[in-house]
Amino acid sequence: MKEVPQNRTHASMWADLLQKKINHPDELLTAKDFDPILVNFPGGVSDFPAAIFGIDLIHAYPSAKVLITERDEDSWVESVMRTLVVGHKEAEHDREERLRKGEVEDELAEDRYRLRKGYHVYCWNDDFPKNGRAYWRKYQKDIRVAAKAQRDDQDVLVFDLKDGWAPLCKFIGKTAPAGVPFPHEGKGHNWSRKMLASEPSD
């Protein structure tokens, strides 16, 4: 998610892949679909939008290790509500206001809109409060089934962030960084511009 705004073409490419899945939800995407986006990320990908395609990626790259993070369902729902959901609602409202005034959206803005809309349509039928938990539960089940079917046990790690560096570094064959706290970037973030504007500054 962090990389998409920093790569001008990524919003368009991820949005196109989401549209493929919306149109043909039972068809797996292949490495040919993903390679143009992932060519500069040989170490792996995580988070939305890549995580949406977890099962496709497992099949597309059969030699890749699979890392599945454990997370409390309520914590995930709360996080999505204050990031993806509120951010999308505010951005969609602002877009409608601009269009109402006759303003023309540039190509990048439209690509980002298609990507945001694609998240919400494909994952929870554009109604997260109603369908978000069902999406979470199905995804957690399906990704584990796919990983178990397509990988040997040593190539899958179900990882709890509270366990820190040790199991993760062992899994990927790296030395744990000495004296470096395990990162929790993004924890507690709120994507609402209105909420951010109301928070006192340091």
C-alpha cells in the first residue's frame, strides 16, 4: 500500500488486475499479469493491494515462500474502518463534488479512484460494515488452504507479529537485526482528513 502512491503506474496496473478479478472471479491470474508490477520487488510483497491476490500469487510464483500473518479479527475490522473505508468515503465525496462543479479528473486521479473502488467492490461488495467480516473469515480460510496445497510446510510461516524478528528472520534465512525494534509502522493510523485536522499538533 505504501508503494502505490510512490509509483505512478501502479494504481492503474493494480486497478486493471482488480477489474479482471471482478469480471472473472474464478480465474487465477498468472505471473504474466503480475510481473510488470513486481519486477522491482524481488524480495516479496505484502498488504493491500497485493494481499487481495494472495491465492493468485501463490499459484503464479510456485517457488516463493508464503507468509501469513495472524491478526485479531476485531483489530483488523477497526483498522480497515479508519483507513480504507473512511479514506475511500471522503475521497469519493470529494470526487463527486469536483465532477459536480464540472472539473475534470486527471488520469492519475482516475486510476487511484478505480483502485480504491475496486478494493471495495471486489472484497466486500462495496459494503464493509455488512460484508467485511465475512470477507476476512473466508480469506483467512482460503489462503491457508491454498498455501497448504501448494507448498511444503517449510515454505509457509503463519506469523504472529508479537513474536518479533526471530521466527520471521529464520523463515527467510536472514540474521535478526541487533538492537532494532520490530516495526509497527501504520499501527493506529487514521486516514480521515477531517479527523487528522481535528487532532492537536505536537
